[in-house]
Amino acid sequence: MSTESATTATTRYSVAPGTRLNVRSGPGTQYPVVRSLAAGSTVAIYCQMPGTWVTGPYGTTNIWDNIAPGEYASDAYVHTGSDGYVARRCG
């Protein structure tokens, strides 16, 4: 497991419209859900890392976004405007 950065992310990204997004304790669907984000939420991405593949409104990806210490969301549900990494790699 990687260590999250204490650096503040300045850009916020929208969660897919009409979607409650499960936030997990690690970068994959095998990790427990720690909370859910309401539709219309925005998140800051502190770092990103590969994990399990997920298909969502923004395609199929194995990129997971670290949105808070110990909290990860699949990039397939976060509108970053990119199919690749938009933040540094975690770790």
C-alpha cells in the first residue's frame, strides 16, 4: 500500500452525474467501502495508482484516484478529461 501525500491538491474533479461513488480503502474493488460520495460531488486527486480494472461512465480503466488519506475512487467514475494519469503516481 502506498503512502498518501500531505500536499494539497488544487484541482477538483466531478463525480459522474447521477452516480453515488463508492470510496474504498485501497485501489481495487476487493477493498472495503469506507464511504460513498453523493451524485454531483467533486474530489481532489492527490495521487493515482494502478489497481483493479473498472468500467464506468468514463470508460474502462485500472487507474485509482487517492482522494484522501486511505481513500480511493476508480477513475472510471471521476471526470478528469483524460484516459491517463492527471496526478503523480502514489508511493
